[in-house]
Amino acid sequence: MSERRAARRTAEAAEAAAAAARAPRGEQPRKRRRPFLVALIATLGSLVGIAAVLAVVASVFVGGLARSYDAGKDVLEDPFPTGSRPAASDGSENILLVGSDSRANSDPDGDRAAGGRSDTLMLAHVPADRKAVYLMSIMRDSWVDVPGHGAAKINAAYSWGGVPLTVQTVEQLLDVRVDHVAEIDFAGFDGMTDALGGVTVQSSRDFTARGGERFTQGANRLDGEQALAFVRERYAFADADHTRVKNQQAFMRGVADGLLSKGTITNPGRIQDFVTATSKYLSVDDGLTFQTLVGLGWSLRDVRPSDLRTFTMPTAGGGTSPDGQSYVALNTIAVQSLSQALRSDDVHGWLAANPQ
């Protein structure tokens, strides 16, 4: 048996030697190759290299945005009221937006407002599911109870106590907590519009502003100066502030369209210009950092311009105060149901039941 095995091994060795002799001189026996594995490794290596470059570029760009935001903005000192406040929301966020006018002393509206003035007041409600953003306008002449002062127009709170009293007034009115606050000077509307290369707004009617700017019903493409006239005008309308807040809402929708347009999100320079132009007119609470905004923006990454829902706090006609002030009366029952909707994070359902 052992002799047969030895013979077989000898034969196999001889056959291998003969095959080697037949091969071209210098050619080595080939190893089995794995082309898919080699290609995969090469692809992954190139992707890692690209990702590393993109990460560096992104970090530099985001870092530049953060520096522009931090360098331009002001931090509000003690913007929230002291004492008892409504409980914090569970998952949702409420951000109070105050549009003020540093040129109030020039009295462009002729309403003899003392000191600074909050010409625009909006509450942005971001629901916990992050499927939409609800932007509610509060008319500046709304007749409310201002803590420590009694019944007055809501914009008087800003004149008497600045941002803290304004926040306290809104929290008391709606029984919801304001998580963040941002104040922007009206001049910022001009700057942010030009930084976006213009903003398109939908006007509900033809009108001419006091500065001579003309607007037509339908779409209007505005530059910064025109945008400022569009959001400020009130005397061209029989219903005064009712149309003005609608125009301000139209402007905010136009800004959202511009920010989320392909021409902006693919243009880092335009984004940088927008942040720089806006932040220098912006004052925020110390919790509204760049990192906080980035986190909020990322959580809203699936939101489209059509998901920005704008509406106005319900009103119930007008009235005249004992001292002769004309004011806007609020619809108390509707405001109470709105308050409940904000607390239960169901503004969508409230709007379906209270269409505007």
C-alpha cells in the first residue's frame, strides 16, 4: 500500500514539474484574485477621503456662520419675567418674535408712542412632531391686561417694560411659556431681503405706501427698501393693522421660500450674507445660541415652505378706551380655546376648527 502511495506522489510531482517547464520563462503561478473586494476597498477609501474634505469644508463654513451670528447679535439682558410662569412645554417650543423700531422717536406713524415701540409681535409655535411651524400674529393694538399696569394696548408693554414685560403679558394672555425670544429691528427686514437677492410676496390688494412705493395684487418681487415699506404700511388700508399683519405674514412666507430655495441652499455665500445681515439687527435670549438654532433647524429638516402656517390671534371688532384710545378687542372664547390648543400641542386641530 505504501509503495502505491509513493508512486502516486512521484507521478504528481513529475506532472507539476512538466507544467512549470511549459510555462513562459519568468511567469509565476497566479494567486486567486478578488476584484470585487479590491474595488470596494478602493471606493470606500475614496469616499472616506471625500467625506473628510467635505467635513473640513462644512466645519469651516458652519464655524464662519457661527462667528458671524455671535459677532452680530446682541444678547438680551434678563428677557424673561421673574416670579411664577407657565409650565414648560413637553417637546414643543414657543418663540416670541418682536419687531421693534429704533426710529420710534421720529414718530413715523404719528401715534405718539413713547420710547421704543413693538410694531410687530408674533408667536412661533414649533410642535413636538416637527411637521410644521405655526406663526401667529398678535395685533399691536390688541386690548389686554398688562401686568402691573392694567388694561392697555399690548404694544404698550414694550414701551413700559421692554422685552420682559412683553413676554410676561403674552404668557399671561395665553397661559403658555415662552421658551425663547428674538427681537429684530425693522431695518433688519431691509437687510435680510437684500441678502436673499429679493423676496417675493403675495399682496391681497393693490396699494400705495406713504413713501410712494406701489404694490399690486398678487406676486410682487421686492428689494430691501420695498420690503420695509410693505411690512410697515397701515394707513393705506381701511382695516389698518388687519391688512398690515397679513402683509407681514406674507413677507415671512416669502423669506421662508427664499431661504429654502435651491438658489440659496446651494449658495454658501448667500447664506453667509443672510446670517451677517440679519444678526446685526438681532437681539436674543442667551439660550438662543447658534448651536440651538442649528439643532432646531435640523429637527425641522423635512419642513417645506408650505408647512409654515400663518394666522392671527382671534379678534372681535374694535372699541374705544375711557381715555379715548381706539383698540382691537380680542375674541375671548376663541383665545381661550387657542390657549388650550397651544398647551396640548394641537394648533393644527384648532386651525381646522377656526379657519381664517
